[in-house]
Amino acid sequence: MMLDNFAQIRQLQRDNRITSKQADDWEAMARMSDEAFEALLAAWYPSGRQTQPAYWHDGAFNNSAQPVVGICWFEARAYCAWLSAQSGGSFRLPTEAEWEVAARGTQGWPYAYGPDFDATRCNTFETHVRRTTPIGVFSGRATPSDLVDMTGNTWDWTSSVYKAYPYNATDGREVLHVISARRVVRGGSGDVDRLGARAAYRYGSASGNRGGNVGLRLARVVPSPPDL
């Protein structure tokens, strides 16, 4: 079975679905002893309190013009609470349904910038950048709501538990105290191909994931006007 898995991962590489480094990393981990793999996990997810994003000091990810990555779902929510307290506004993570509407618009585009995939309009696997790009570098490629980088670059955390579609806000998927639940990330990233970067594509990530391709996009709650 392991040999079949190795063959499958190399086929993905030949099909340009993953990079050669991703294939090498996967094969190296598959060949590790249990002890070596546990040590690798301990290095990736150290115990104790985290005070900075995982890639805060990595020159490939920490330019001030790049999106912040390496933050888990809990840290993303904590930032929303901090920003709300500091600004006097009300910020939170969007639900996955809100994220999709913002990306697709009333036209229901497959991609945030239009109906057809174009590697010059987004940072995905096909763009061959292999790291995050500065916010708005793909100028003039905004959504109908004037949002940028909603296709590729980084996965965006949402508030939603990963459950089957269609979306139902009352089925428990927006319960925030379920700690162990996988949460939905949307939008794809620089190491995900055009299929994963579609506005309708959804992926369930472990809430503690602090990967270099995971960031956040906030929703601002605007109070309803008073009744006249």
C-alpha cells in the first residue's frame, strides 16, 4: 500500500498538482520512524504559549506588504477581539457563506476576478511564485465588492465548522466553543492549483493549523440604522 501511495504522490508531481519539494517532503515523512515523526510534530507545534505568528521572523513571509500567515483559528479570533477593543468597532471572522458571497458576487463567478482561470490574476500553484505576494500586487483584479486577493495567495480562516453543504447557520456549524472541530478555510493559496482556488471550494483545516499558507480576512459588523 505504501508503494502505491508513493506512486500516487509522484503522479501528482508529474501532473503539476504539487511541487517536487512537496512530493519529497511527503515521501520523507512517510519513511520516518514513529519517533522521528513525533519529533517533527513537536517542532511544528511546540507546547507553551505562542506570542507571535509562526513565520513572523521568516524573510520569505514577513514583509510588511505581505499578508500575515502562520496563525491558527484561535489566534485569528483573538486578533478580531483585540482589534474590536482597540478600534471601538466590531470585527469577527466571516462565515464561509459570507466569504463565498464576497468572492463570487451576484454574478456567481468561479473565481473572485471573473469566470475563467488566469494565472496572471492571482497567486496560485500555476503562478509559480511559491510564496505569498504583497497585498494588491495583482492590481485591477478586484471582486465586484472591490476586494483583492480572494483567489489564491493565502487560505482565509472562516468561523464555520466544516460540515456538509448547503450552508445552514442553525445546525451548529457557527458554534465557536467547539474546540476540536475542523474549521473551513477558503480561497486557496500559492501552493494550491486552480481547482482549490475556486471561490466555491471549501477545505476543513485543524483549528490549530499555523501553516505558512493560512491567514485571515476580517468581517466588520456594521450596526443597523435606527428605526425612524
